[in-house]
Amino acid sequence: MQGPNRFVGDLSGAFADLGTFLPIVLGVLALQRIDPSGLFIGFGIFALAVAIIYRRPIPIQPMKVVAAVVITSHLSAGDIAATGILISLILILLAVFGVIAAIAKHIPQTVLSGIQLGVGLALAWTGLQLMTDAWMLGGIALIVLAILQRTRLKSFTVLAVVFGVSCWSVLSGEQVFPPININFYPPSLIGVSWRDIGESAMSVLLPQLALTLTNAVVVTAAIAANYFPSDSDRITPKRLALTTGALNLILAPFGAFPMCHGAGGLVVQHRFGARTGLAPAIFGLTCLSLGLFLGPDAIKLLSLIPLSALGALLVYAGLQLANSKLLFLSDRRELLVIVMTGICCVAINVAAGLVIGLILDGLNRRLKKRLTVMED
């Protein structure tokens, strides 16, 4: 991909992960417990820093377990900031003392392929759920995606689909373009108490940390090494943990929502054309502008994008990720490890899938050794 085509690919890929990003962000902001300005500015600065550090489309996503707890319970802005700070400190310590690198080094390919299968299926399932409110529109968007991906216009895929369905939604009367007030909205400093730290540690810290270590650090690094082998010494689990930790530690006190990288986001962005750091830079500048100049009105603008179309993006990219070559090249026992790991990732979470996959792979290796001894 050269010149203008590369730019268009990065521009398209920059917004390919909106299917994961938007529903979570809209759900969190709807509860009015967090300042929209601080949230979008946080994503903007995080993405711009990632663009400079990695120079590749390393995604930035809200931490999903934190978002789920915020939406379903009563975490305050202080609790959310405390969570970002606590997870940051733990990630930095684990990276500095080599724990994350050791974990990544001992994960076999069958387990990684199983996680890849699980992440792909989870993306597709999330996409299908987003399409339920408007099956017709989502189905049309999915068909358009599949067609454009097989033409010279594939770099325009995400832009064409998102812009097209948004215009259709407004012109058909499904959505009304809202009044937008442009102003300057600097972030506010969030106070964090010991009660906030205790609440975070009790309600959300451990499950989010497990998911971040696996999906946002180890698996993201593995998929990045597959996409960008020449950068495998730069995009490592240790560095991903350090950037996640350091940036959240700096941004959390200013109202940023806890953020991480994500294997699914990398797959979606790469699938729809992102290849360089320009993709996160574009995303970062967009978020920064939304936070600084639109503030609370940013949610009105983003709500114009039909979630069914974003769901179509996730379905298409998720199925592409799940279709791994190792599914067709493995023997029966290895295939069982891959499939069971993938199922556990979907049914429980990525962290549980990793643990169960390691157990199954260990049992498979022991069985192979016994069979080899019996044959000798």
C-alpha cells in the first residue's frame, strides 16, 4: 500500500474499531458519572502518544470490565480514577520485574491460536448483538463491506459505510442532527480518596487486570508480531504494559477513563487498512478535538452513527480473525486445544481461556510424550 492509498487505509482503519469503542463510551457517558471532556481528551492524548511510540496501528480501547461495572453499579468518578491508577502501578511493576515477558514467553502457539479464535468469535458475536435493533441496515452494511473489500476501493470501506449509513439515518428521519455548541472544555482534576481506592480494589481491579494482561498485552503483542514482524522487538508485552501503565497513571487524575490496548481492535484496524502510526494519530486528534471543543455535546454527534453498521464492521473483522490457518493444519488433539480455548474465551473471558488453554496444551504434550515412549 503506497502513497495516497496508505493514507486512506490509515484514515479508514483509524475508525474501524468504533464498534467496540462507541457502545462502551456512550453507555458510560449516559450515566453522567464522568466528564465527557476528560474522557475524550484522555483517549486523544493516549492515542497520540501510542502513534509516536509504536508508529503502528496499536489500538486504544476503554477497559471493558471497568466499563461493565460502571454501567451496572455505582462507581463514582473518584472510583474510576482510582482504578486507572491502581492498574497502572501494577502493570508497571510487573513489566519492570520481568513477569509479563516471562508469561508471554511460555504461551504455546496452540493457545495463542485458540485465543485468536475466541477473540474473533467474540467480536462477531458483539457485532451481531449491535445489529439486532436494525437488522436490515446492518445486513446491507455487511454486504457492502464484503463487496468493497474485494475491490480497489477496499481502503475506503469503513469511511464509506459509516458516512453512508449516518447520512441515510439523518435523511430518512431516523436521526435528527442535533444543535452543537463549540466552546473550550478543559479537563477537571479528580480527587481520589482512600475509600475510592478500596472500592476499586474490591469491585473491579482483579478481573480487569487479568483481562488486560492477556488480551491487551500478551495477545496484542503476539498479533502485532504476526502483522509487523520487523517490529516484534519494539511491540513487546513489556512495552505495551509500560505504555498502558504510564499513560493511565498520568491521565487518570484528569478524568480519563481507564484505557488499554486490545487484540480485537488491532485486528479490525489492520483488516480495514491501517498500517502506520497515522491511524492512532488521526483517532487521537479526533478524540482530542471532541473533548476540548465539544465537551458534553460530543455524545450527540457520535450518536448519529447507527450501531447496527458498527456491528457489521465487527462481524466481518471477527470472522476474518477466527479463520486461522492453524485450524486446518493442526492434528486432532491440537485442534481440540485451539477450539476449547476459543470457546472458553467467548463463554467466560480471555483470561480464563488462557488458563484453560495452557492446562489442555500441557495435558496434550504429556500424552504425546507417553505415546512416543510406548512406540519406542
